Amino acid sequence: AGAPGEAWTETSVGLLQPLPLRQWVHLCVVFALPSITTYVNGKLVSSGTWPYPVAADGLRIGAWFGPVSHKGLISDLRIYGRALAAPEVGELADDPARARADYTLADESANPPPLAATFENRRATLAIDLRGRIASLRSKASGRELLARPQELVSARLQDGRQITARRASFANDALTFEFSRGQGVAVLAVDAREDFFTFTIRSLSVPHVAALTFVHLPVVAAKYRGHMANMLSDDTEAVCLRGYELPVEMAVGGTPAALKVWTTAAHGLTGWRAGLAAGAKRDMPAMLRAMTTEAGVPASKLGGAWSLGAEANRGSYLFADLSLASVDDWIELARRGGFTHLHLHGWWDTLGHCGVNPQLFPNGLADMKEAVARIHAAGLKAGIHTLTACIEPRDAWVTPEASPHLIASASYTLARPLTPTDRVIYVNEKPAAGHDVVSTYMGNGNAIRIGTEIVQYSEVMSEPPYAFAKCQRGVFKTRPAAHPAGARADYLQQRYLAFYPEPGSPLAEELADGIARVFNTCQLDQIYFDGSEGMMSRYGIDFMRQAIFKRLRGEVLAEASEWGAHSWWFHSRLGAWDHPVWAAKRFHDLHVGSAARFRDSDLLEPQMGWWAPRGPSAQARGHFLDEMEYFGAKNLGLDSAMSIQGVNVSRQPLPFHLEKQFTVLGWYEQLRLARYFDTQTIARVAVPGDEFRLRQDRGGAWKFTPVKMSAHRISALGNGSERWTCRNPFADQPVAARIEALYSVAPYDSPKRIVVTDFADAAAFGRATSSSAVSLHLDVATHDVRGGDRNLRLRAENNGTARRGAWAKAGLAFPAPYRNLSGAGALGVWVKGDGKGALLNLQLATPREYMHALSDHYVTLHFTGWRYVELLLRERDVEQMTTYQWPYGGHYDLYRNPLDAAHVSEGNLY
């Protein structure tokens, strides 16, 4: 489809619905072009027109796309090389043997297709049949068949979008030759059976116009754990791991049944690349992959990839440190207090890009930084650095005063008219692509266009002829405005985190990698975090940049990264760091533990439970308290996981007392965890999600846990009953303790400074109304018995199902760009008329993607009848109960972390 001369439109011709049960049904489709006719039990039921050629590739029975949908029996499948007449169809359908529903399943295993080749090592045997399928992958340790079903090993996607599959295989001259149908060509693969794994190499491909070539595809039965970074499927006893050796090899885990795949693309070369397959007992998989790592010749670390599990260095935690030479001793003291093994230097660079050393922290540059690291080492700690891996900030010399030609462009255009140095409209020949932002924000795509060495920022996109970028600011980032002729190239520069990125493989990318490695090696650092590389926005670009840096580093390096691409697994030490929560820290940490707990099994990597931040109170949120830090430490102990802390700074002044106390308690947990002080039964008890404990020493010096119950209650207003509260402690003989947090007051409902979000003048404005399948929702505008205005919105939702959880309805109000400005508002003031039935009303505001997408939920329980005025403080987000309910949205950062940008509100939703 889409190829010249091969355009077509989709047509459907019915058969029957539903398929009758417990009886044989004869189905027939006749192609007598341009007519298609369908028959059921010999009788014509429908017809249609198809004025296009008919072609076929592989035949798939029981499904069209996705998982198999037909769960019954299929017998006597026939394909004719001509169109059958109606009488012939009737004769075929009139089969007395099908009058009864009795059947006998054929034993297909009794007559397997002949094998083209068998390969064997000490871990597994691998068989390829003459149909080009992998026929068996059997573990020698257990004798278990690890293949979920026979699967064609080799397929190709052509440049016109068609998918073709090789269905014949032969073996000669130490290579497998896979033939595609209708003489389209062959793919030749070498299979090298090593002691612990198999290596596949694409020797050649003769099929023309190939966009992508899949050269190993394995559906696997052991699929309890899916490791997307290791590209491994496993259960508790067996594992299968398929890994590309070179960066051009793509890897993926997915499908039903779960399968492993590797493929190459025309963009980076289709042939000459390799992949390794390891299969067998899971306990032996690290050893198999260590051998594979050596064979692959990839950058690796004895603290990462196949060496990660059990490496003692990977159990240690790190503290983010905006450290100066003058404050080294203060940071060492704080690290010791908190039980950290590493200080993680952050903000050490002068500009992202060239990555020189920040003279405000280290006046003598790299020499001072080297001295600081030497003092950290002398104190018995290790040191690492944070990098925004490929980020080039606008003030770097690769951007200003002349923009490098090697910055990544996500779209390119040609000038339709000459551009003078003062013109503020850029006319282009091509229609602007999707994804252009009109502002420059941290999470946005940016609005920067490079023409020559000048960078221009626009504020308006004209997507109808004449195509243009308007309201431009010329010569931004101190580049020089210049004249540009018609036909000149205009590149939309790729941005994320307010930074630009280098083209992978360019001299710029190599120079950037050299700069980071120079600092790392000169200072003899121990650890690195590859942050921000996802801004490269391509799998190949991300992996290229990380490998380019890592292969230049000296020593056994502990490495982590914000993007978990499979090609970095070889040297990746720990997996799982998330940005810290702002609201509902304990529930967020439960979700984080639940996610990270699988990584040892799924990817053979140690977990990482950072980045946590002991936040103080702010205009946005209440901050964190000692019980939240203790919960964090306890659950990390339960997982025996490293963690990391950010958001504190002792370079200018000591920590406030409440934060120092949190570090003291955290240090207890960390030191005891590293010492393996507690037995497994105690650790398992402490690990239970939601359960809380206090760790203290008894009079004999032994460390003991005491279970506690933390309960919270919010007084929404005086006089409405919320000021009375009863709390019961399930544990006997414990003293009570209370913490009172003051809520801020807000202006009254009729304040002249109030901002009206909506006056409900038109129910149709709430056009984003929807509901779960069991709920019916009705909206209308009420004008009688109203509050706050002449019109109110009435929502009537009825649950027609049996379950309360997951029964939701939504009425949504959209505010298109440039969005709604609610700046200065600290609360929502809402009149609510309850029916006393106990339903939950959720009032939600949302911020769009380019302003760091956020969802701010605020709950009102309708346990009252009649009117009630409710003040919902934006600072008090009701995400603590998020997991109690089932909503049609999610997003850990959107809900638990990202602040609402009140100046750019894109949605107001009522759930």
C-alpha cells in the first residue's frame, strides 16, 4: 500500500456473527475479481467489490492482527488457484462427516518438518527446520523446551511497508540460507555455537528495497519476567536472552506469546551485524552473559551488565553534592551521617556541552576538582559525577556566537523567500511538521530554527499556505542575524531540557564525549550517571552517545542512566532511579519499590531507589517529615537496595535541624543494611508495603523495630463536622504522638480578586464527557436552586455494574493554547450539592506537556445532602488515595511530582 501503482482502500465482506458453538461450519470466500463473495455452509451470504490485485504472504489462521482470537478447531483448509462456482461451493459444504461435532486432534508432533540444522552448546540445543522456523530451543539443565511455538526466524519490512517472511531454509558452508517466496531473494546467516551461547551474524541479503531485517525472532515459554534492558525473558528457573552486539542492531521484548527479537535497518546498514543468544538455567545466565560480553567486544564494566548482581559496590548509595573545594569536608561529614558510600558531584560544569569545570566551585578549574575528589577518596568514600549526557546549553560555545552545523535537527525546510537580517517572518516551501512548539520550555520541543550559523526563535506557526514561522526573534543566544537567500536550509533544532543535542557520529558528538571523559579520568572518578540522553530522541542516538562516553572512561565504573536502552546494559550497574515525589511520598515509594523489585529477576541488575529529596515546605507543597524519611529507609532496607538523595546543600550553610535529623535516621538504616545486621524474617516484615516502623536502640545497644500506625485527617472547615475525628491504634501499650500542620486561608468566594474558571453557561462546553463501561453520565445546566451564579452544572452518574471501584464518569473542560491563566490562585472555591450517597467527586486541573504535564486532583466525598461550600487548596493535592481508586489516567510524575503551572492550565475535569 502506498507504492506507485499499488494504492488500495480497505473493503470488508461479512461471513457470520456470531460463530455457532459445538458444530462444524463451512466457510468459503471466492475471489472472482473485481467481486468477492462469501458463503456459509454452501449458501451465499454477502458480496463486495475489490478492484485491486490480490497478493498474499504468510497465512495466519484464527486472527488478523495481534493475539489469536479464534479458540476453536479448524479442519480441511483448502486454497484453490481459481474462483469456484456456487455449485462447487455447495458440494464442498455438503459433507456428511461434518454432521457430528466429534473430532480427533491430529498429533502434529508425530510428523515434525525435517530440520535444516541443529546447533548445540553446553547450555542448550537449537534447531532450525526446512521451513525457516526455529523448531526447538531446549535447556540442557532441565530438558525443558523453551520455545513457545515454532516461529519463522527471518522476515523483512520493505520500504513500501509490506512485510515478507522467509519460509525455506537450508544449511551449507557453515551458514543458513533463508529464502523468501516468489524469488524475492535470500538472507544468509552464520550461527556460531560457543560454549555458553550462540552468535548469529548476517552475512548477506539479496532482497531489494528492504527497510528492516529481523534475523532472530523467538517466542519463549519462560516469560514471568520481561527484561527490556537485558532483552531477556525468564521465570524462576529458566531464562532466554537475545542481545545485539553492535549499535545498529535493534532489540525488543514483546508480543503474545512473549517473544525476543533483533533486527537491523537500512538507515544503519542491514548486514554484517551480530547478535547473541543465551538460553538455559537462570542461575547460570550471568556466567553465560559474561562470556557473551567478551565475545561481543562491547564497552563493559565489572560492576555492570552480567557482573551487576551481587557486586558489593552496587549496594552503596550516593549523595548529590553541589560541592566546592572549600566545602569538601562538610559534604564528607554529611555523607557519613547519612550512610552514603559515594558523593555524586553535580553542577561541576561551567556549561553543558564543552563541560569545563565551574570556576565558582573550583577556582583553579580541573586541578581543584581533582583535589576535591582525592580528599573524598582519602576519607574512605567514592566519588562520581552527574552528566546531562549529550546536552548542549544555549550559552555554550557550540551554540553561540555561531551555531554548530552538527546540532540535531528534527525537521528541515527550505526558505521560500529571501530573509533579511530584520525580517520577522520565515517563509518556507514545506508544510511545518507536527510537534513544533511555539515556546521554549524545559519539557518542550523548543522553537529554535537554525539558518546558517544564526538561530531564530518563532512564536507562531503557519500550517496553511503560505507556510511560515512568524513573530520571530532574530539572532537569539547571541548568534548574529544575517541575510539568507531563498532556497537556504532552515533546520528546526531538536530540544529538550532547554538544551540542544549533537548528531550521533558527528565530530561534535566525539568532542563532547572527550570532554566528559577528560574530567572523569583526570579526577579518577568511580561513578557516572548518564542523565538527559533521552533528549537525543532516537534509540541509536541515545546508545551511541552513552557508549561514546563510557568507552573512554578508565577503571571499573559504576554506571546508571535515566534512559534504559538495551545497548547500555553491558555496562549499566543499577536500574530504577526515579525523580523524587512532592506529594504522597510514602505511596509514591510503594509504587517505586514495586517497580524496582523486579529488576534483579528481569534484567539481572541491582535496583536503585533514588532520587529522593527531603523537601521543606514551599508554596507548592507541605514538604516531607521525619516519618516519611524513615519509611523511605525502611522499604529500601526491605529490598536491600541502594538509594540516592538530592535537594540538599551544605556548601554555603549547615543543614536545618529537621533535615539533619532525617539524615541521622537515614544513616541508621543504611549502615545496618550494608552490614546485613537484620535476619531475613525481620527484613521481610519491614518490607510490607504500607506498614510503618520506628528503628531505635534498646538499652543494651541492640537495634529494634517497633510497629506504628500513622493516620492523617484534614479539617476542611470549622462547623462542618470535620473537626471531630476518632483514630484507633491497632498496637497495644504505645504512647500517642501528634503533628499539627496549619493550612493556609483563602479569600472568600465573592472576593473581587477571584478568577471564574467557568460559569456553566453552556453544558456543551464540557464536551470531554465520558465514563467507564458500566456508568451512564448525564449533564445539564440547572437554573433553579443554584449557588454562586445564575447557572450550575448538574451531573447525574449511574453505576449499572456491580463493582464500585473503577466506576467513574468525567465531564471535562478544555482550554486550548495559550491555555487558561489562573496565576495567583491558591485554591478552588466550589459550591457542591451532595446527595448523601457517598460517591467521590474529584476536581482536577491539568497542565499541558510543554509546561511539564501535571494532574492536580482534589477530592470531595459526597456523604452530605444539600449545598456545601468547599475550599480545595491547590497545595494539598489528594494523590495519597490514588491507588484506592481506579481512574482512566495515571502517570507517577504527573500526579505525585509535577507542579501545576497555574499560568498554563489546559484542562478542568470533574470526575
